[in-house]
Amino acid sequence: MLGKGSKITNREFEKGKMSMTEKEETILPKKKLLSPKIDAVFQVLFGEVGSEEITKEFLKAILNENITSVDLSKNPILRRLTPSDKMGVLDVIAKIDNKITCNIEMQMVDTGNITERLLYYWSRTYSRNIHKSEDYNSLERTIVILIANFEIKGLEKLKYFSNWKIIETESREIILTNLLELDIIELPKIYKNNKLNKNLKLLDWLHFLENPESDEVVKIMKENKGVEKAKEKLEEISNDEVMQKIADWKESYYREQASIRTTGKKEGLEEGKKEEKLQIAKNLKKENIDINLISKVTELSVEEIQKL
């Protein structure tokens, strides 16, 4: 306690104020991080100018290649938008070593046409590399990377990462061109049969995308400085009010799309079952089976069966 006439110096005051701030920060609950799987958050995390080192380390893990530089200047500045602005699929365009064009897309909802979309994105990105007056030799290697938050139909037997190129089908060895590359990552598969791939740096990044607040990611950050930088950037994004609103809007959109798709599937199944019952009833009716018995077997009303 200060005696009468005692004065507090500016230095002591600032020191006391700092101590209070530190105490307040300790007491305040830790802010929940936005999910890096939300495409808008993913786009800022890996596509915003200033994220070059983070994206470079991420791409090195995916492509397993040495990368010197990454240019992210072709991406839109999302933080200038508002949730009311129209936002379609948000991908990341990265120019690697000034000679490779890479398109990275984070896809949360299975739209059912993912393969066709991948090829479209690749062809669009590839064709943009040449102008009318230029020769075809000026076309650049183009890579499309899809990170899916779901398992893709037809790829059930493959691991969480698969690499695709145009090859000769008989020998399955000769690659037609190295200018086309499609890389597919299925996040749900990272927990399946990956014991042999524990040391892959790519798996570190995928665990970060799946749950950046997990204990596993805390361990990963001690060895992987790229993931550590990514989490620091994610913390900064999570404190941005504009990004919080955009992320909320995006999550609502995902729920809506998933609901529409699920409802559509259920309706389709119900219609299919009804058609099957009607066909069974029609066949039984041809055999002069009692209508009441048909109704009991098929669960159709007598009136419905009479109309057949």
C-alpha cells in the first residue's frame, strides 16, 4: 500500500496495467478457431498474399517436390467482402516457381459431379496459360488439387491421396504428358490404414485441416514449422470479424446443401420403393391373387391396387 504523498511513476503504472491485461487474458475463455476446411477460410489461409511460406510448405508436402517460390497475387481479397456478396466455389491459385500453375480447391459437400468439375477446372486453368498470338509450347504444367471432406464414389480402394495423369492403358507406364496432373485428397480416409504413412508431412497438414486444435496438431507443430505458421495465421483469421461472418454464412450454406442432397436421396429412395411395390402388386394381380392379400404383402391400399 502507498503511503500519504507517495506517487506512482509512469513506468510503475504501465507495469501494473500490463499485469492486469495479462490476468484478463488468462481469465478470458480461449476463442474457438474457425475451421480451415471452410473454403473461405481455406482461401485466406493459403491464398492470401502474405501466406506464401505457408502455402509453399503445404504444396511441398502434397507434390513431394522442391519448391522455391509461390505467387498468390491472382487470388481475390476475401476480407473486403461481406456475407451478402455472392461467393461461388472459392479456390486458391498458386504460381509455383513462376512456371507451374496450381489450382487448389477445398470441397466440403459432395455434389455428385466432382470428377467432371475437376477436369473442367484443369482445362480452364490450362487454357488460360496461352494467348492468341502464342505458340502451344508456351503452355505450362497445370496441377489441380482437390481436398474433399468426403469419400469419393469409385475411389473406395484408394488411399487418402491419389495422383492422376494421362497414361497409356495397356502398359500403364507411359505418361502422355506431364502438363496434366490431378491430385485428390479425401480427408475421411486419413484415419484408415495409414500406419505405414505416419511419417509423411502431408499427413501432418491433413490433421491440421481436420482439427487444428487437437493434441496431435500441438505435437506436430513442434516438428513442422509450416503447420505452426499456419495455425498462427488461422488464429489471426479467427479474430477477424469479417471472416467470422463469412464463415458463419458458409457453414449455413453447407448445412443447407447437405440437407437438400439428403432429402433428395430419401425422396428418390421412397419413389423407387413405391414403384417396386406397384410392380409387384401388378404381377400378383395378373396371377389372380386376392387383392386384400396383395394389399397386405405390398402395404398398398386396395384402391391403389384396383387402379392397376
